[in-house]
Amino acid sequence: SISKTEGVRYSFFNQDTQSSIEQRYQLESHLVDALNNQELYLNYQPLVCLKTHRILGAEALLRWHNPVLGQVPPDKFINLAEHNGQIIEIGNFVLHSALAQAAHWQALQQSDFRIAINISPLQFRAPNFAEHIADLLTLYQLPTTSLELEITEGILLQDEHLAHDSIKKLQAQGIRISLDDFGTGYSSLSYLQKYSFNTLKIDRCFITNLEKNEQDRELTRAIIAMGKKLNLHVIAEGVETQEQDRFIQSEDCDYGQGYLYGKPTSADEFESNYLTE
Ligand code: C2E
Ligand code: MG
Ligand code: MG
Ligand code: MG
């Protein structure tokens, strides 16, 4: 009968809704203890200079392993942490771990080592963020020029004045600011005009189909050329094939990041793969 069908539908709908709410609740309840239980750690992915094919540094990427949930990708929990405010504490953990690691690698290499760290909107808007970063660099005895902060346009959407001031303060100290996932938002171009970034990271979605898609080649070419005109360094994200590498090189892109050069790995693996001969 009709009512039975509806009943079935209703309960299915209800189950689905409940399971996604439960999932979120479960994630959140585990995330609360993740730091204390030492379930969070960083992976590092090489940033490669396309001209010399040398590794100039690494991007720190957050990882979460929970005994019940297993490995939870950042795309699943960073937003949650942003919403409940935990990202401040977690972001601090990321900053401390990544800067300590970078100081160690810089000493090991006896040369510049660039560390790129992702910063979330809530973190960036915290009072005295620029001063906090300066204190951390002093604590770990790292030159300001070895730090690059990766931000997305979400940061710029919320409070333009604050973002502008923070970016200027950080850059005045020598810290680089890169605009991450470039091309995926909806006002990226006007942001380039309003702010002076140091680096542009072309989103992976442009790079993935370079071989197959003429339009993606044109867009990538245009983004690199525009970045250079604006005196920005340009990094192509998500480079997986030789053809993609050849294309971005031929377009004079500065840096590459992607599985072709190296996947994100533990600090130990990064060190033995890339920093010791
Ligand atoms: P993102 O900053 O754009 O980082 C690049 C993402 O692309 C990483 O995903 C990386 O593993 C992946 N990737 C790199 N090369 C390739 C490739 O050749 N092919 C493919 N398919 N993927 C590649 P991941 O580690 O899952 O991180 C996802 C996002 O989570 C990051 O995107 C960033 O927005 C955020 N995130 C990661 N760590 C942190 C953190 O410490 N703080 C904050 N606020 N956000 C973070
Ligand atoms: Mg990034
Ligand atoms: Mg990105
Ligand atoms: Mg991203």
C-alpha cells in the first residue's frame, strides 16, 4: 500500500540522514581527543624547482590516524575543526611540528630549506597572528625567508582589511604568502589585483587533464603567463606525468609539486629519500 511505501521511504531517508549526522558526530567526538592521543602527524611533499630539478622544500600536510576510524583525510576533518574552533589548537600543532622539522632539515642541508604550511581562515584571523608566527620562527631559529604560508581565498572573503594587514605584516618580515588552489574559486582574479602574493599555486584540476584537454592547456598557459607578469612565483600542483611536467616546463612554470616528483611521506622517509645522499 501507499502508506507502507512511504513508510519505507521515510525510514530510508531517515537512516541516511541519521548516518551522516552520526558520522559527523563520531568524527567530531574522536577529533576532540586526537591531539592529546597523539593521533595527528604531518606528512611532507617535495616542492621541486623545474629548472634545476632540485628540491627546494616541502609542503607540510596534516594526517590523522584514529584507532576506530582509521586514516581520515584532511578534507574530511579540517572543516569540522574550523567550525568547532579546534583548528586553532591543531594549527598550532602543525606550525610547531613543521617549523621544528624545517629547522632540523635546514641544519642538515646547510642551505635554504623552504617549508610551506597551510593556514585556515580562523587561524589567520586570530589576533596577532603575524606576531605569533614571528615568535615561532625565533623559537625555532629559522630565517623568515624559509617560511611560506599557504592561504586560500576563503581567508580573503571574510575580512578584507584584516587579511590585507596580516599579509603585509607577514611579508614585511620576509615571510612568503602563496595563494593556494588558484583558479577554483570565483573571484581569484580580483584578489590578485588587491593583494600582493609571492606565489600562485595552480590547482590540480587544471593539471590533471593537460594531455587530453586543449582548453586546460590554454588556461594553464594563461595562468603561468599572468603570474609571471605579476612577478609571482608559480607552482603547478598535482603533476603526475612526464607530459604534464614537460608542458609546465615549456611554459616556464617555476615549481612543481605532485606524485611524479614525490608523494607526501613521513618526515623520516622524506629525509632519507631527498635530503641524504
Ligand atoms: P592543498 O593544500 O591544496 O594540498 C595539496 C593536496 O594535493 C594534498 O592533499 C596532496 O596530498 C595532494 N596531491 C599532491 N600531489 C598530488 C598528485 O600528484 N595527485 C593527486 N591526486 N593529489 C596530489 P591532502 O594531503 O589530502 O590535503 C588536502 C587539503 O587539506 C590540502 O590541500 C589543504 O587544503 C588541507 N590541509 C592539509 N593539511 C593542512 C593543515 O595542516 N592545515 C590546514 N588548514 N589545511 C590543511
Ligand atoms: Mg596547500
Ligand atoms: Mg592546493
Ligand atoms: Mg586544497
